[in-house]
Amino acid sequence: MVAIDPRVIARAVSTVAGFKQIWLGTFDGNAGSAVDTGVWNIMTDIHVNNEMQQYTTSTDNLRLSGNGTLQIIPLKSSDGKWTSGRIESTSSYTPEDGKVARFQSLLRFGDAPKDQQQGIWPAFWMLGESSRKGTPWPECGELDIMERINGMLEGHGTPHCGDISDPCGGKTKTTPLADNDWHTWAIEVDRKNKDWKQQEVRWMLDDKEYNKVSGADLGDEKLWASLAHSPFYFILNVAVGGNWPGNPNDKTVDGTKSMMEVQYLAAYTST
């Protein structure tokens, strides 16, 4: 069992001016225990992007800290194989017509230096509910609220949609990150305007917008609907290796120094 990180400090769930909270996922429980499987699906049989890790149900990879947080911990075995954790919310949420939906998390990363996190790929993202009913990716829609690779002090926000050519994928933007400590990552889906072309999806780090995509930017109502008018569920995971970050090297460290830690996930709607 990996030791509990003594630096863990529980934080209060944020209130957001002009919004009411409609769902909250927290991680209370005894240190080293598993997540609530009534709220979260623990995923294992997922092999995409040429990633190296095997996702497991083990509390070595996916566990409550005992201080109100979730820790997702990549681990390397003595034979060089990697394991990690991935959870998905059992419920999904649809942005309401005429309102702004906000989806938010407070999270931080392990403190390994960048040259020791090659291949580490944490993410907080959302996938269209239709994917659970057989709609292929990226037609189901995907909103990547935060992705980070290789220990770099920056985060990426990206939509995905359409067919395998993924016409939304080029709409990614990157924002600098001051440190590995606690920061709030959020996405807002703004459906206040009745004209779908004037509606927006906005990405934010600590309430500062760092990416924005509108219906007009896509120019296709069906594509826009897959991102802004459809139900989505939350995903938290730490991948290892893959097409984007590349594989880990001999310097890459495992354990809490390369983890992602999460205080909460919340869904809001404008008042």
C-alpha cells in the first residue's frame, strides 16, 4: 500500500455567484478506502490512444485520502508494467435551454519535477451520454475541461465532435499553470441565447477564461448540439503513455508524486 500523502488538506466546495449547485460529488471516507460505486463507475477494460496503463479497481491506484479527497495514483510494477485509475460518474447532466451550465472541480497534482513525469497524463473531462448507448467517438461529443501531460505547468481545454476527422479537435487552447497546488478548473455551457450560433462553451482556470468556442465557430447545428445540448457524464483519470505525451522513460516516477488529487466535482445552473 502506498503511504497516505501527509500534505493533503481538505478544501471547502466553492459557491459560484449567479449559480445554484444541482449536483455535488465529494470524496469523504476512511483513508485508503474505495470510492462510492453508487456515484462512480470504476473503469478497467479501456485501452485507447496507445496508452500503457491498465486501469484497476485497486485502492493502491484509486483511493480516498481520509481528508475528503480522491487520489488517482499511477504505479509501476517491478516488471515495468503500469497501473492507474479511472472513474466515471453514474449520472449525467444536460445544459438547460436559456441558462448557463457550469461543471467544475478543484484538483491538484503530485510534486514530481517535470523531468520525472514524462508520459503522465491526468485529465478531468466529460463524455456524451450517448457513448454509453453505442454512439461512436467523437460523434458522441467530448469536452476536455483539463488535460495535462509530462508534468508541464500548463493545462489544455479541448472539444471533440463529429466523425473520426474530429472537426472540433483543432479548437484546443492551452493555459499556463502557476504550480502543482490546488486550482479550480471549470467549463461553462452558455445556452442563454436562443440562436445556437450565438451560444458558447467557455473553459476557465481559477475563474479566468482560457478558451471559448461558439456555435458560429463550428457552423454546424448538429455538431453544436453534441457539445452544448446533450447530456454528459464526468470522467477523472490518470493515463500513462500514449500518442500525445509519449511513453514514460527511466526517470518517470510513480506513486503520489505523479498523482492527480481531487477535492470535488460539481454541476451548477445559472439562477
